[in-house]
Amino acid sequence: MAEFSVNFRRLSIYQDCATIHCMNWNVLGHEWAEALLKQHIARDQVRHAYLFTGPPGVGRRTLALRFAQALNCLQPPAPGEACGVCRMCTQIERMQQADLAIVAAETVGGTLKVDQVRELQHTLSLTPYEARYRVALLLRFQEAHISAQNALLKTLEEAPEKVILLLTTDAAENLLPTIVSRCEVLRLRALSVGRLAEALQDRWQIPAEEARMLAHLSGGRTGKALFFHDDPEALAMRREWGEDFVRLLTSPRRERFAYADPFRKKEREEIREIYQVWLSFWRDILLVASGAEVPIVNLEWEKDITSLAGATGPRTARICTTNLEQGLIQLDQNLNRQLLTEVLLMDWPRVSESV
Ligand SMILES: [Zn+2]
């Protein structure tokens, strides 16, 4: 469950859409971004590079792919629209089209290497094979090595004709400013939890209670919600880590030590995910303890979170939140993973069982 790899087949609801009504990209939310991109095509003002920013699962890649479809659709219903059913549209949807280059680090959290950018540059120097535009989709570009970012600068400065670069990243601040300044930046935000829950019911026929749980769990990110919906095992794993969290808070030191022990053999990616789940709990506890009117992520544990917020208070919750954020950074610095986990767990307060 390393990434919220949205299942594109499931997301592909174009077909019903085309027959029923819409003349839109069928993207959930981000209406302003969709309107802007369509306008660029319709007015023939397409820029060489676009940067889609936002948290994973928010819809950066989906929107970029819709744009690529609209750019290359064989029978666009209107300028800036995509039919969603022609060969070009369907191949781009599957990210398997000869003129669409996908560039990303091999694994999430890995490094996008300079050689990958060089190879891309070679591809982009060729005229499109069959599409109107050659599109390069550079995913999670914050993972690009500094040399790879520098190499891409050259292309951004002198992009070949008929080449469009689409970059996705978590935050523009994590890229070289010179990259950002050469792109049209589209900052995507999560939907409100209520709106996503509604859409999950209407569009994906997910039962109300599950839809509400998923909308909370994903913090309003469509891709992440659908990832958990499509992958019950990932959801079960996440639940288990949530149960561990609640149990560990009532556990004595020796049990916490025992829990941390196998961490020395765990992959860094798995530990990162566990830490992120715990972090989401501490943030929820902090929100409730400070009386913030913001939806919590872990709706299924609402009761536990409310009691834990009462038992720990905002100050402790804030310290534990900060410690975990630090822990995530330290995880990348190749520290001893078991030790790192022990230190985190020992800093947590022990809450009495009655909570
Ligand atoms: Zn089409």
C-alpha cells in the first residue's frame, strides 16, 4: 500500500458519463483548475509546463491525465473537452500511449534520477508519433534528485515544439524555485469531508456509513478514499495499526519495548506508514483536546479519541505530534529503526485502561 495507486479502471467512469450527459472531465472537485486548463486549450494558450501540487490522493495525476486527454483527443466534443472513449483517450487513461512519457522514482519515497530526465529529453526531441502533443508526466517530482531537477530546467527553458510537461508534487516549496517559476502552478486542495462522502455514495455507490468513514480517513482526498475502498487489505492493515495505537497507549513500558522489537527488521516504507497512522491519531487527539471544529481522520475511533483527548490534554498531544513528525524525518536518516520507535513509544503517556 505504498502509494494510493488509484485503480484507473475503476476511476474510469467516462463511459457512463459520455452516454448520460456530461461534457466535462468528470474530475471530482478542482473545478477552477479544470476550467483554467480547458480555457488554455480552447484559446490556444497552452503553456509548456504545468505543475499540479497537493497531498497524495488529492487528484493531481488524474487531473493531469484529463488534460493530456483533452490535448490529444481524436474527437473532442468541444475545444478543451475530451470524449473519453476514443483510442487516444483510453490509452492515455491507462497511461499507455506512445506519445505519453511517464517519469517517476521507482518507488514512493525513492529518487527520480538524472538519467531518467536525460532519457526523457531524448524522447521529447522526437516528433510526436501519432498524437498532437507529446506529453511528459513527471510524478512526485519532489523525489527528483537535485541533478535531475537541474537537468529538467533546460527543457523547461527551451521546450521543443508540441511538448507539454506535466509535473506533480506535494508542495511547490519542495522543488527548485527556478522549476516552479517556469510552470503554471495549480494548487489542488482536498474536498470537504461532507462533499466527498456524498460523491462516494452518488458516483461510486458506496454505502453511506462507509462513504463517511472513507471521506474522513482520506481527509477529503478522492484518490486516497478510493484506494482504501478498492483495497480492503490495506484498510484492514491500517485498522490494525490504529488498534495497536490505542492499545499501546494503555500498555506498560515492557510491552512497548516488545512492540518496537520487530521494527529493526521492517522495511522503512512500512514503518513510515505506521508512523503516519499514529501521527493521524495524535493529530485527531490534538484537534479534539483543543476543541477545534475540524473533522477527525479516524472516525471509527471517535470514542477512543475523545477519551484520549480528555486523558492527555492538548499539550501532550502537541508534543507527541511533533515527535512523530520528527520521527518521520529521522526515519529517512537511516537511524536504528527499533531504537527510533522505542524512543517515540516511551515518550507517550500511559493512559489508564478505563479510558
Ligand atoms: Zn477522445
